[in-house]
Amino acid sequence: MSQSTRRLTVAQALVRFLSAQYTERDGVRRRLIAGTWGIFGHGNVAGIGQALLEAGEDAMPFHQGRNEQAMVHAAVGYARQLNRLSAQAVTTSIGPGATNLVTGAALATVNRLPVLLLPGDYFATRTADPLLQQLEHAVCADVSVNDALRPVSRYFDRINRPEALIPSALNAMRVLADPAETGAVTLALPQDVQAEAWDWPEGFFAERVWHVRRPSPEPAECHAAAQAVRAARRPLIVAGGGIHHSEAEEALKEFVDATGIPVASTQAGKGSLRHDHPADLGGIGHTGTAVSDEIARTADLVIGIGTRYTDFTTASSTLFAEPGVRFLNLNITSFDAYKMAATALVADARAGLHALIGALEGHRVDAAYEAEYAAGKERWERVVDAAYRAEDENAAPTQTQVLGALDAVVGDEDVVINAAGSLPGDLHRLWRARSPRQYHLEYGYSCMGYEIPGAIGVQLAAPGTPVWSLVGDGTYLMMPTEIVTAVQEGLPVNLVLLQNHGYASIGGLSEETGGERFGTAYRYRAADGSFTGDPLPVDLAANAASLGMDVIRAKTVRELRQALAAARASERPTCVYVETEATTPTAPGAEAWWDVPVAEVASREAAIRARETYDRHTPGRRRHL
């Protein structure tokens, strides 16, 4: 008996297929592709665009974006908020629309977060050649601009024949739902193929549930890991984003309560323990707390859970300084589990922690060690209090005082989003995370422009949750476009816009490394041609208002507190605009180094001094083999 078929275009078949895909973990089922973002041009308007219209909102919700990169950021924010169990698709036209996806795709893949990209492509039949916006390659006729997405995608295919969609779409779903493989997935869709009809087997459109597995550790690996923990005198857990993705926060708390092992967090892992847990030491590495970095320097066993050990975490391989330090890594990907020549526990974070709890029954670190890190934690809390405190409520706030005011307003359920500039350092050191999802820092790619679209994605994933997008003026000017989307969709995201007249973070780094803040201030040119004149008369608050946001201007600490409370109570997208006081910084300095190479030879005194400082730090680097 022949299998029944349905005649649809490739685009129609793809949308229908996507609407029937689900994930399941721990008995909870979700739509795998919960919606599609799109900007239409000649490369997708008559294909995917028509298919989305025909499918309708119930089958595939559609979100209208303003910038292709921003649409990917929104989809990434959505997936992260839902622990990678649900994702969104992004469709663009051929050419500049497609290449605008590359930055967002890199961000998704670096952060191990799922997003499905559906860019238009050239005619597979070559009947219109060269196509408008087509890249012509003299010796590789099958290359298009979409090939720029290959290195930043976990899976890539170009659908040159209708029937090729079936295996490719199934592989795309496999990768998106796989916790060890996920990232950006690209299906490039030639525009003529999108509109081509084919007789599709009905089985292609059947509901599919992709089980998101929780692999348990091998008994031998678990035994070796337990032995390593029992042998350690000063163990330290480095909590990474994998704890959140696995929803392993309660398992981590149970493990820590039983063993007394302290926890320091990466940017992605912050909030794995509540800030007020006795064993939570806060952030680690270059932007870490003093207590975390002090303990890290003397740790004899570093237990990395769901982390990939970036240079900020390891202080460019200078932080873990104990001569005999060893590493134990619990990670769902073997690629990360074996880093640092570690004893590897390749498993889901929650499953691995539960196994270790059983294997370590009765084991606890020495009471003197607990007392030591508890005292360090108490000292650091006083540093945070001082950074947050404003002696004069009628003065303009510093950046850390803005965080203090926000800390006083948010509830446990609020989500605070940031990605780039000087804010990530202050947040990592100072923010008191109260719940697993409150602290949302995109620091794997640290992409300027992520904050506003990322907040929209979080708001779509968690309706009714107060969402705060913390943005400096440099980041705001990169990508304010999705404010229009928030207004259009009625999403009450809160934007805290800090005006400090330039790239504050890179300005500070430039000064430290001999660059003398060159090209980092937003100022008029002076008589000598340098950018050292008066600040530019740019009114970003007026710009946000022109895009449809309610705007509250706050000039003092007191006004800021009132504005933040009003924004949280509002049901509309609201911007709190504040010009920060930068001449009297209250942020604590870095507690660990970061390797940014400095000019080896120079004629300017600032660069010469910076190189001397650099040379004093480099001997501390080590390879953990």
C-alpha cells in the first residue's frame, strides 16, 4: 500500500513540520520551535512568508523584527530563559539580511543556545543568475553569502531539492534538542526551492517528541571523581551555565549543604546558589569577588560544573595557582569535561551531582576551611554595601549606586539582563542573585546590542515577569531598533539606560594598556583633531521616547529609586534614563588579571609603563596539563 502524501511547497512543508516538533524532559513537553521571527525580502517573502501566512498564528506564531541580528538575540534570550527546552526560528531574505545573522549565530553557538536560522539563498536552478544580492565566486559557483554561517552553526545545510528537506529538517531538530550539541542551526533555502511544490509523505508532519536526555555518569568515572573530592583539602566548585540549563540548582544546593564545598560562579552560572547561601562566594576570575579569587588561588581541587573555563574565569590561566591543583569537571559535553587535563565526569549536571552526593555520603570539608571562606564572604558583603550606598540622595548616582537602587526595587522573580561594557564586571562582582533565572548575562560572546532584544525574548518566554535590560549609551546606539517591537507586541520590558558619553569599559582598558582612551569617548573633535572636545549633545531618552517607550528621566539617586519603582509597576515598555557620575567611581577593582597583550615597543610613556606592568603579570600564567 502506498503512503499517503500531501502536495505543499517546500516552505509550507517546513512550517507545518516545525509546528509538530516538541521536546520532553522530566515528563514536561514543550514546543521545540515556539515561534518565528522574520524580516521579508525577495529571498523569503513569497516562500517562507507566504507559508507562515497560510499556516496561521496557532500553528506558528510570528514576530516582526527590525534587525536580523536582533531577531537572533531575541530568540536566544527566549531559549535561555526556558533552559534550552524551547527555541525560535529566524527567517531573512538573501544577501544583507542573511549576513546580518552571523553575529547572532556566533553568540548562540558560543553560548550553547539553540536557534533555527532560515535565510533565503540563490536560485538552485540558476535561472536567475546572478541574482540580486548574490555573491558571485569565480571558481566556486555553489558558494553564497550564507556560507559565512557555516563556522558559527552547529549544523548547516542548503536545501537544493525538495526531498532533501526531510533528512535535513530531522537533523536540524536533533541538534537543536541535543544538550551536548546545540547552538545555531542553519537551513539555507534557495528562493525558487522554497516555492516549489512536492508530494510530501504524511509521516513527515506527524508529531515528534525529542527527548532531552539526562545522561548519568559512568560508575568508574563517578568513583574516580568521589576519590578526588575525598582527597582534597581545599576544594572549590566553579558553577557554570550548565547548572542552569540542566535545572540542577537544587541538586547543587543539596551537594553543597552535605559537603560544605564553596561555590564560585562564572557569568553564566551566577545564581546557581542564592547570594545569601553560606557557601556562595559570588563571581570568579577577572570580574570575580575577592573571596572567590582568594580561595581559587589556594584551591587544590577545582570542580567545574557546566563551565567551559573562559579566560575571564581563569584570569587568563593565572588564577588557579596552587602548584598541585587538580581539576574535576562535570559536563554533558566531553569537549568541556576534559579541559584542564581534568578527571572527567561526562554527564548531565543534575544527574552527576546526585551521583556524587551518594558517592560522598558522610564526607565534609574541614570546619576551619568553612570558617575561612565564611569570613571572606562577610568581608565582601561589606564591600558590596559600600558600593551600593549613596551618601547623598540628591547627587547623581554612580554606576554601582544604580545597581544598588535596582537591587532595592527588584523581587526574586525579576530578570536582569546585560551583555557588554563596564556593567558586566560590576554585576558579576556585586549583584546579589536571588533566583536561578534572575541574573542573565550574555558574556560568552559579550555582544553589544544583545540587551534590548534579549529582554524581549525573555519577556516572551516568561509573560508577567518583570524584565530589566541594563544598557550603556554605547550599546544602546548599536541596536535600539527592537524597542519598536516591544511597543508593537505590548511587552512591558524595562530599559535602564546609563549615559556615560562613550565606551566606558574599553576606555578604562585602553588607559590600563597604554591606549590612553584613544577613540573611546563620544565627544566633539578638539582643535588638535582628537576626540577630546565637549560631550556630544545626544539625547538618548528622547530617542527611546520617539520609538514608543515611556521615558522617566532621573537626575539623582532619590529620583532614580522612584523611577525604577514606577517602571516596575508599569504595564508598558518603560525607559529609566540616568546620567551617571563617573568622576568618583565606587566599583571595587579587579581581583585577578586578564591577559590583553600590550605593545612590546612604543615611544609613548603610557604604553611603556603598561608594558612593564604586563611583563610583571605574564610569569604567573600556567598551562594546566
